[in-house]
Amino acid sequence: MTAYEPPGEPGAPRQHTAGPDTHGQDTAVYDAVVLAGGGARRLGGADKPGVRVGGRALLDRVLAACAGARSTVVVAAPRPTARPVTWAREDPPGGGPLAALHAGLRATTAEHVVVLSADLPFLQERTVGRLLGTLRTSGADGVLLTDPDGRDQPLVAAYRTPRLHEVFALLADRHDGLTGLPLRRLVAELSLTRISDPVASFDCDTWDDIATARARIREHGHVLDEWISAAKDELGIDLDVDTGVLLDLARDAAHGVARPAAPLTTFLVGYAAARAGGGPEAVAEAARKAAALAARWAAESTGGSSSGTAPSGAPSDVAPDATPDTRPDAAG
């Protein structure tokens, strides 16, 4: 049985309300299995999970998209990653995607599991949330994305874990094991709902795909969000702030004080926010104070004042009500 969900905005699937939602991610418990093995023959045997797009390894980009998982299992040889994961291997190594998925699934315990490949540069948390939300409100065994040509992407999907165990047992009995079996054998046994998302389902199989992904994130409409995500990932922080406020502050500091004041001021705002306990509110308050200071500074340099306008002919560095004999630099 197949059901279809209407496509949402490419790369930004609509939200479901199956449970409490935080940043587009359904917060009900789920585990994640990420397949990061394989020979990458179309990449000349390169270490595909480690290939960087937007300064981040493909594997780390996928791990960020499933950061809400209670447990994340990566099926591959262990390597450094941006966040902690559990490692698993199929036996024997190189036994194919179905055997790899089974190995990862054995290390999970949640009723629902998100299954992902490690080469999805544009996958985001909101897409994972939509997959889970659709699964929980449907009677299907799983929900998967389809690519622009309508092809199933069973490694961008959410499944009911008990049903996967049943099918794995069935297939292992039928084929005397799982080694070498393709994923389509699993898909054929499941009742699935399909969601079209040409952006989130984009995977990197060739160097041309890598080049396309790298070019897309540098497009004007994406580059700033991509850079901020990469910087937060690199620095190990998870903080959502109003970037518009910080950009306005940097502009005011650059124009009203001096160009080098922009990066220095935003650094000081971050430091002040950290001393105040961190969080979006602390950042907003520190940015507000710094913006007010920049405005006062600029007003003085133009002869204005935050409390009024300087009298005609008064020097720009003199308070509006100062007289020659009361100014601090007046001769005694």
C-alpha cells in the first residue's frame, strides 16, 4: 500500500503537530541510524562521509539533522564526529545496505527510528520532524522521501522499529541471511507513505553532486545561514539568536564608530552574553546596550545628542548646555 503526502516548499517541508514541536523537530522519542559505509565507487573510492560541504563533513551535516534523537547509531568504522554517537558494523563488513541497516537497528530501542544515509547535504531537522510527524499520525509502516524523479529514498525515512524487525526476520529466513540484499527487498514488504522533497532528498554520489552542493550553499539566499550553522557546529554551541539584530549592530558600529569596531563589538556582545548566563535573551540584551552606545557615539560625532540637538554653532564635542567657562577643557 502506498500513500502520498503533498509536497511542501522545497527544502522546507510543512510541520506536523503530532506532538510538541521545538525548532520544527517533533520531540517524541526516536532513535536514528545513519549508514556511513560503502565503497563510494562513483567518487573514486574517496571517504565520502568525510567530504566537506560548507566546511562541514557530510556525516556531521546529517548528524546535525537528527540531533533530537535519543540515540544515534552510525554504521561504519569509528571516526571523529561533531557529536557523540554509537558505532556499529555489519558482519561481514561490506555486506550491503540491508545488512548494515539491520546492524544499526539492533542497537536501537525506540519505537520509531529515522534511517539516513551519510551523504545528504541539505537535510534539516524540520524534515526529520515531518517524517516522524507523518509516521505517528498515519497507519503506515514507514514514511520516506522521494527525489525529483519520484524515486524512493529509503535512506531518508522514518520507520516503525518493531515492523522493521519483523521484515528483517522474514527476509533473513527467505534468503538465508541479509548479506548482499538490496534495500528494495525491504521496501517491497512495507506499507509506506511517500513525501516529495527534491532538496532534502538530494544526495552526493558523484563529484558533480559535491560541486552542485557546494555551489548551492554559497548562493546569496543560503550562505549566511549555512555559515552560521557551520560556525556553531565547529564551536560546539547550540544557540538560536536573532541574526538581524547582530547584523544591525555590526553595521551601526562600522558606520558610527569605525569599520574595525564591527567584529570587535559583536565579539564583546557574545562575551557579555556568556557572562550573563548565555541564551537568546542575554544576547539580545547585550546587543541592545551596544547598539544604544553606538547610537550615542554616532550622535556626538555628527553634533547631535541622544537627548536633544546641539545649539547652532556649538562644537560637536560639547554638551548642549555647556558654556565656555563650564566646559571641562575651558581655561581657568
